[in-house]
Amino acid sequence: MKRPIEDEESSCASAEPTESKQAKLASDSNNDAAVAATGNTRNCTINRRRGDVKKAILMLMYSGSGYYGMQRNTGFDTIEGALFDSLLAGGHITEEEYLSPGKLQFQRASKTDKGVSALAQVVSMKLNLSDADSLKADVNSRLPTQIRLLDVFRTTKNFNCKARVNHREYAYICPSYAFASKSRPIDITYRIDSTQLELLRSCLSRYKGTKNYYNFTSDASCNRYIIDFTVGEPFEYRDAEFVELRVRGQSFMLHQIRKMVGLAIAIRLHFVSIPNFRRMDVPKAPGLGLLLNKINYGAYNEKYAAELGYSTVDWDRFEAE
């Protein structure tokens, strides 16, 4: 059963005003023992005082290679697992909060599947932000090199990084020979011509608007709104030609983008016709080429960042990284 989200007051690891000095000392000792058991040399109680705990936005980027997706999953290496390990080791969260993220009001903006990378990922949770720069530096020193915490800063008390998203943008990079005729052997010397490129663009443009993706899931709620689905100009890398597909939408189902690309490939190879799809298993394109490219918080940035003085969730300042 999912743990209830607690309010800001009740979930802070601080003593009640009526707590005796002896009880406070005993509580601190217990926390120190928990820290020592996890190899953490900091005092969690100091780092989690009520006055310093605020709702925070954490902006991340990572390579998903070797990880079993974003969400924590016992027994598997995940992006969230590495993040929580680093926060615990640095004393930024308690062991109880590590085991029950609901106490932190933890939320992720998007789930990414196994092997999927992200240039722009956001999580929100309650943290001690008395020295955000030191927190960022400490967490990055403990994270694997393929995961980076780009920034951490305060946000509004009730901010939910998933609910506040205006739209998400994914990129899918694949070799152009994926769209070659099925009669042609796979060959890195293949170069897609302008006619085939326009056919691909026309095929992907059919996803625009609100559609019922009943072929993509068994979930009864399968309507999704796609803003656009575009194809960039081909480019070469290590003698092979690639194309970059970009899709923007409000939200996506599990494996939806990989299935959208897989279906486009199946149509190009004449395994499926464009009109009158019947109920069928849609092939998934590999996850390796998929990238969470950007998460847009335009409305939040205008209403809260501009009017109330909070930092914006803006990815342009990290272009060089």
C-alpha cells in the first residue's frame, strides 16, 4: 500500500517543542547509530532540522546505459536508487526517509525505461536547503559519473514536479537503414533519400493530436495528446547515417514512444498498412536510442518564478554540459 503523503510539518525530523532535553539527546544518538550503520559520517538530525527543510527541485541528467530505468526497484540498479544512496550517504535524508520516500513528498517528473537516458529530468522532495551549493557538490561527489545533479533549489510548498509539467519532449536517434526497404540487406552505407524522408515525416505526423493508443497498452485509459512528431535532417557518425526523431506530448504511456517508432518502421517495411489498424501487438524499437530531451515548466516559470521570485526550471543554461 502506498504511504500517505504527510504535510510539511509532520514529516520533518525535528523535536516537538515539548520534548525534554534527555529525549532529544536520545533521539540524536539513535540517528547517529543509523548513520553509522549505513557508512554515513554526517549527523542526519542536524541536516534535517525543521526550519531548514523546504520543498526542493532537483534537475538531473544521466546516461541510462546499464540501469534498469528511473524508478527504484529492489535488486536492480536504477537512477533513483543511485540518487537516494547518495543522499543517504551524505546525511541529507534519514534512513527512515530512504526506506519511505513518501515522507519526503518525493515525486519524479517522468519515468524512463531500461537503458533510456535523459538530458532533462526533474524530481521534487523535501530537503535541507540551508546550503544548496554544498548539497549539490556533495551529492555529485557520491553519484556515479554517468549521473549528474545539475541544480537544486527551493520551490513552492505544494509543488509536484509531475503535475506541473506542460509537456515532455523525447528524442529518438536511430540509423537511417532502419527505414530501408526490407529487400535490402542491412548496410551502414545506406543513405535515406528525400522521398523516403518525407514519407517518414508524413507517417509520424499522423500521431499529432489526441489519439486512442489502444494498440499500445491494455490500460483502459489510453488517450494521449501529441503536440508534434518531427524528423531532423540525416547526419553521419562513424560512417553510418542517423536520423533524429523528436516527439512532444503532455504525457506518454510505458513504451509508447518506442512503439510509435516501431510501428513507423513496420509501416515502412510494409508489415502494416497505415489505415484501419486492428488490435495487435505493436513492435518496440530498442530503448538505447531514446532520450528524455526536455521537460517544459512554462506555466510554473511564469506564475511562480517570475511573480514570486523562485528559480526557473530552465534547461538552456546547461547546454554546455
